Amino acid sequence: MATAQVLTAGPDFQARTVNKVMLRLIPFIVALYILNYLDRVNVSFAKLTMNGDLGFSDAVYGFGAGIFFAGYFVFEVPSNLVMERVGARLWMARIMISWGLISSSMLFVSGPLSFYTLRFLLGAAEAGFAPGILLYLTYWIPVKQQARAVAWFLTATALSGLIGSPMAGALLGLEGVSLFGRPLHGWQWLFLLEGIPSVIGGFAALWLLIDRPAQAGWLKPEEREWLSQHLEAERRQRLTLGHTSLKHAFTNRTVWLLNLTYCTIMFGFQGANYWLPTIVKQVTRTQSDLRVGLLTAIPYLCAVVAMVLVGRHSDRTGERRWHVAACALTGALGLALCAATDSPAWAIAALALAAAGIWSTLGPFWALPPVFLSGTAAAAGIALINSLGNLGGGFPGAALLGELQRHTQSYKAGLLVIAAVLILAACLALCFRRPEDTRAALRQAPETGAKL
């Protein structure tokens, strides 16, 4: 079969079209991902009072926080493969509605077993959302703009903390307020009220998401034609690497190197995510949950700014692995500095540095898999990297800190362990080598044919 010519355009037209797509899609999917992360990590704030109400130890909490990733792992790859077949609009809606209902059901937790069960089910329900969106972005955004797009999307992981931290602190203040005549704890109100918007967001996805550029009525015909052909040309370029089948997602050595690298990144990311409020409360020695929430928002704010700047620089230079390595080392330095100080002000500053580094690894990292994977291999490979990374890194990262906290009665040993693992992440990122034709794909778009 002859390869179709690619409609080309000047740089102004290209930039205008891609920016139009990003302005249309990114704000909405960022909002959806904020809801996703609020429901995933609000347990870190619920812990501040739930542990005392239910008699949970730090080890019980750490295991419950981590078992989420077991459910996530089991269903992640199948979820992405289903999305590739049925489309993002229907599948994202299904995922959001189911996780919102389960998240609200966390108000019924009464002991370790119900806590573990609902956390596992929440992971199973959320499986496929993040890698599904990452795959969805490859349907819309050219390769050389993907780090910026992914960085903007993943700012939701920090924005959820920035928004959710003070919100969670305020919701915990609803202690004893009744629902239908039954008084609820503050953590029960937290789970209930933060799950409902996700259900609403699922129905909004049915209305607002569009599966492919060719269906986008808000693009001009020439914009739809150029973008569709440009993305198809990139897909054909990836075909030359041969990494398009389901088999390649599981047998390609680069995919497994990325799996290992992401495991180490997630060890630091999820360890910090699930324990940040506890660390802030210990280091500042404050008893006010609202104050803890406001102080916890500071590292997340720094993470948002750093993610956007690093993603933009990575796209401008076309470089990925050194960006990942430098950010991982910055995160390790911040955690080590936090462990070394007893000053509340310096500890918050160090946590801000750590968050900026850890979160900023994500944009450049997730710009890598779509470069050499396409079609079914991309759907399965992205899901595999995300699921194994979260299971192999997120589960132990959250659980190990609970055990270290129990044995040492301090957060400092846990921070040093995370810092060491992030140094390993930097080393692994530098082991990654791109094929020469992949490097060219990152820096220039394949263009032939008549100009618009």
C-alpha cells in the first residue's frame, strides 16, 4: 500500500493548531485528573483523624494506602486495551463514575478489612484512567509537543494537592455533623463529598470528550486535515521501528527499562504523596488540620510551577533522559535536606524543593514511550509501565514509610530511603538510549507534500 502524502503547513499554522487543541483538551482533562487524585490520595488527610477513630496503626494505614496499587495493577493493561477499541469518551466516563461511587463508599470503613477491600476496589476502578489519558494525548498531540502537554496534564497530581490540602483540612472540621440524622466523622465527610464530583465528571466526559481529531467540529477543516495526516505520518514513522504489536509491549527491552525507571520514580512520588500531610504535621508540630492543609499546599504549588517549566524546556531542547535524571536528583536533595533539619521553615522549603524535583520527572518521562510504541503496543506499553511502576514503586513506597514510621517514630529514615531510590532513578534514566530515527522524530515532524 502506498504511503499517503502528508499535508504540511508553516510553523505558525502548526503552532496555532496544536495550541488550539491543547487549550480545548488540557483544561478539561486536568480537571478530571484533579478529581482522580483527590479521590486517590485524600486518604492521606483522612489518616490524620481516621487512624485515631478506628484504632489504625501507621502500618495498617501504609498497607491500605499501598494496596490500592494492587487493584490498579491487575486491571490497568486490560483497561487500556478496551479503551483503544471502544474510544476514550465512553471508557473514561465508565472509569470516573465507578471510582467516584467507590470513593464515596469509603465513609463506611469500619476496620482494617473494609479499609483494605475498598482501597483495592478503588484501584481497580481507577485502573486505566491515567494511562488512558496519556494514550489519548498521543491521538491529538504531535511528538515534539508531548512533554509540554503531558506536563500540563500531570500538573493535576500537584494541583490536586494544592487545592485538596486546604479543602481536606476544612472538611475534617465537619466532625460530628449529621447526615440524615446520623453524625459522621470529618474523614467520612471528606470521602463522601470528594467522591461525588467524580461521578458528575464522568457524565461530563460523555458530553465533552471527542475520540479523534477527525471528529473535532471545533477545528477548521484544514486544521483537522493537517493534524490527522501529521499524526498518521508520525505513526507510520514508528512502524519502521516495528514496535506496534501487543507482543512488543511485553518483550521490548526499552519498555522494561522504562518500567524499572518508573518504579523508582513512583517509589518517591507515592511515598511523598501519601505521607506529606503526616510529615508536615510532625515537622511543624501543629494540631490544626486546616493549618496542616495550608502548609502542605506549599510544596504542591512549587511542583506545579516546576512541572510546566521543565516540560516546556524538555520540548524546546528535544531532550528527555537528562531532564528526568536532573529532576530525580533534585527531589533526592530536597528530601535529604528535610531529613537533616529540625527547623519547620527550612523543612517546608526542603519539601517544596523535593516536590518540584519529583513531580517534574513526569512530563519528560511520559514523552518517551509514545516515541517508539504505536497502536496496540502503545496502549499496552503505556498501561504496563504505569501499572508496574505504581505496583513496584507506589505500593512499597507507601507501605515502607509506614513500617519505618512505626519502628523509628520519625519520618526522617523514610525520607532518606526515598532519596536513595530517587538517585537510582536518575542513574536508570541515563541508561536509556533512543534509536537514531527516534531522536529525529522528537526534533522534527515528518512533512512532505503541498503546503496549506
